Amino acid sequence: MENIDIKNFNFEDNNNKYIIPVSVSNKHVHLCQADLDALFGSGYQLTPSKDLSQPGQFAAEETINIVGMKGILEGVRILGPLRSNTQVELAQTDARKVGIKAPLRNSGDVKGSPGAVLVGPKGYVVLEQGCIVANLHIHLHSSEGAELGIADQNLVDVYIKGDGKYVCFQNVLVRIGDSHKKDMHIDTDEGNAARVGKDAKGLIVKRS
């Protein structure tokens, strides 16, 4: 995959196994059951609204407000299913807007990260930690990883064709498992920088 003429590269070549869909993730929150109960009432269950790219994951109809030192993010979508720990994923622009000094972390790595106040229709939660800017990353099924010669936790580069520009994201973490499906996740700041929209695609370039 060396010496790529990226400006003339065909990102619509369905036979090229290194081409990957790119999804832009807006700010969202993953909740544990205890926090869901506090925000929406005891025993509450999320209402799936839209399936996400990864099997079994969904955007819920429910939203909450997130309160930082400088303001409020209203109508932040909850993603399901529930997790063992609550995690808030923000773009850097969102975090700065409300005064949350969210560090850049891999999803799930929230130790020592700042918290916030989460407000729902039935109550609120004072989150001690859990607010991060999630690192962009790639999901691959185990069979897809084997086909591409990429192992779990490998780092790759990805070229993305945007509107009138090309962007290369380097050192992109790859997550591989039997419950994963080929997709790249970037946040809204990264999506705006690359000028990508719906149905965007990237080209994986393996690192030596």
C-alpha cells in the first residue's frame, strides 16, 4: 500500500478490503444501571431509537443534560446497552464550551478524568469521573482483522477523502473482536476538520 496516489484513488472500490466506512460520532453518554435509575426512575429501561454500526449497540430516544463549570450541554443522547460504568464522550469543542477539561483517552479509560453533573427528568447524578474526549479508532471483526493482517491494538494510518480535501489520521487504534464490525469512529471536530459527511470512507494503510 506504499506510494499511494491518494488524489486519484478510488474510494468507491468495493473490492478493496482496506477501504472502511467512517462514522462521525456526536457527543453522547453511556450509563450504568444505577445512574439510569437516578436520572429516569428505578427500574427504567432505555428505548432503542436507532441501531448503530456495531452489532447490538443503539442510540436511545432518551437524552440528558450535562452541566459543566461554564454551561450546560442540553439533549445529549444516551447510547445503549448499559455499561458497568458511566462514561461521557465529548468532542473538544463541546468540552471547552462548558468548562470540562476532558482528556484525550481511549474509550473506557476514565480513571482520573473530570466529572460533571448529569441531569435527567427524575433526578441528577454527580459524576466524580468519566468525561473524556475519545480517541478515534477502528472496529474490525476477528475475520476482517485476519484478512487484513491486522491484530487487536495495532496502530494504522487512515486516509479520508472529504469535501475538497484529503486528510490522513495517523496512529489510529484498531479494536478487533467477534462482536465487532468494520467501521472507523471519529468525533464531530475530526469530521469537520476532514470535511466528511454521510457515507464517508477511509483507506487503511498498515504501519511497518
